[in-house]
Amino acid sequence: MILDDLMQKNGLSRYRLAVTAGIPHATLNDICSGKTKLERCSAETVYKLAKTLGVSMEQLTESGIRKTQREHSYEYGLPDYLQHDLDTYKEGLKTHSPLLDCYWGELYGSINMAEISDGLITPEHADYLRQKFLWRNKSA
């Protein structure tokens, strides 16, 4: 369960999480044991847990978890050339590289090659990468 993983990552016991988040220990025990689904908890409870664990509320919900896992899988384990170009582009964004337009072009070509020429990623996968990295300023 993601809650247990996040508690372990943050070095928190159930008791410490409940106290720090300001929710009843019994409520947290019910969530962790599966007696109560997190998606059925009040928004306030989910917010307090998310804030204490340093994640978004969506990441604590089941659909959020699936989306996060899908997005993570869309950005890693790519064909070598595409992974290289994506990582280079991300680094260029972080460092405000003067070569960012070149990295953009390389990434654009690699996404198209992986999708169209090589058939190594699906159109949905390619669209996700394009929307997140290439067209990110266009939709704003």
C-alpha cells in the first residue's frame, strides 16, 4: 500500500503520522488495515495525510496512484535513444541550457521515431511525452 511505503520513506510510524497529521490514530489504523478506503475519507483527512507525507492528495487516491505509476512508466524504460534525449532535455530545462532548442528538436525527433518508424511506443505514450515536454508552454 502506498501509505505504508510513504510512512517508511518518511521514517514515520502509524502513531507518529496520526499525531503529526492531526487525525485520530484509529482512523489511520482503519485506513492502513483496509477497513476504510482512503477514497472514502473526508478531503480534510486526505489533505492532512498528503501534507504530512509530502505528496499531493491525488497521489494518495487509487486513481491518482494509477496515473502516477503510468506517468512514471511513460518517462522511464524507453528505447535508449529516446531515454537519452528525454533525460538531456529535462537536464537542459533544469539548468536553463542555451542549447534547449536543440534538445527540444532532438526529443521531438526521437519521440516520432520511437512511435512511427520503430513502433516502440504507442500513440498514447508519444502524445503524453509531447504534451508534457514539448507543448507544455502552448497549453498554458
